[in-house]
Amino acid sequence: MVKAQLAVNEIIRETGAVNVIPCKLDLADTKSICHFFLTFLLLDLLKHSAPARVINLTSMAHSMGRIHFDDLNSEKSYHPVKAYVQSKLANILFTRELARKLEGTGVTVCAVDPGIVHTEVTRHMKSTLQMFVKAFSFLIRTPAEGAYTTLHCALTPDLRSGGYYRNCTLATCSRAASDDRTARNLWVVSCHLLGIRWR
């Protein structure tokens, strides 16, 4: 938090704003809201660039997720795995609702599960889990292999908007990820958290 406080001091000095509060943040908590906000910022450009694509990365781990509306930002109770699976579920729900809202605009929206890809994510894991991952590394995709489904969704014409794709094909997601009511509620809450209104 030392770096955060230095940044706060600089912001106050440069802008004169006094209500700047540093918060500890885990990116697993914010990934879905970041997708949401970035897409909001790019929405007009995407519509004007149609045909266009929005591809949200997710994971089959979404099936273990649950949207905790009473603690969406994990402020009451934080666990990195729960935050991760909630964010992956939120990405699929966001994809479904965005596809519904953009129907007829020429913007196709998909959720992509790249599979288990060898990245540096294991550096944050306990050593026993790192050893497990290493033992089964022959099952883990290279970054190039992990990109196949993303490329498929970026380049394939006439892709079903709102779909969940795995192994370069439309796949079935969990029941929770298929819940349109939860998708709409998460949409409303996300807009409220960001102080935005979609047009």
C-alpha cells in the first residue's frame, strides 16, 4: 500500500482532489467489470465498425461460480478462487446480455474458454499446486494452442452472438451462466457501480 499512498499523494498534489482513497485490489475481482467498462467505452466505435466482434475470455471454471450480489466486490469475504470463478461466470453473463442488447447492430459478442493454457498464473499458486500443474503439463496447452478458439471466434463469419465457445465450437455453459435474469441483474448492478447508462 506504500505505492498506492504515493500515487494518492501525487493525484492530490496534481489535481487538488481530496477524496482519493487507496484500496487493495486483486485483478481477479475486477476482470468482469473491466470488460464491461471497456466495452462501454468502445461501443460507438464498435457499432460504426460493424461487422465487429467483442470476445470475452472465460474459463470452464465458471461452472463453479456464483454471483454474490450481496458481496460483489468481495469486501465482506475474499477468497481468490471464489473471486476468479465469479469473474469468469460474470464474463459469460455479460456476453449474453450484451449480445441481446446489440442484436441487429452487426456487433457479434462471444465468450471464449481457451482451455488450460501454460501461462505464468502458477507463480501465485502454492508450491504443491505448482508441482501438480508441472506433473500434468502434458495436458496444458501452449499459448499458441490456447489462442485457437479466440482466433476462431474473431475470424469465423456468421458466428452465433452470445455463445460460449470452447475448442473452436459452440459449447454448453453451466446453468448459472445461462440465467438471463441474473445476466440482466448483473448488468444493472454493473452500470450502477460504474455510474453509467448504456444507450
